[in-house]
Amino acid sequence: MSGRVAWRKSSRSGGTGGDCVELAHTRSAVLVRDSKNPDGPKLVFTPAHFAGFLNALRNG
């Protein structure tokens, strides 16, 4: 995870600065962080695991 990555805010995040998550993609990982704490901990998923996570969310 060295170097800079381009973070983007979730489309579901409100414009009021409330509960927001941001995602970044690298060649080998999908990173997730709390936008209010950009220097805090990050979740790291392989692309396959993140796709499975999203699929599980979509299908309940």
C-alpha cells in the first residue's frame, strides 16, 4: 500500500459530512476508510473478496 492512491467517496454518502466511507483501488487491493478519519485504520480486501462482499450486500 505504499504510494498515493486516489480515494473516492461513496455515492451513498450524504453531503453534510456525516457517515461517509471512501474507497481506493490498487492493483492488488480495495481499500476502505472512514472519511472523517483519513489517517486512521483502513480495511483491505482483495478484489475478489470485495466483489463477494458487495454481492452479499446486494443479495442480503
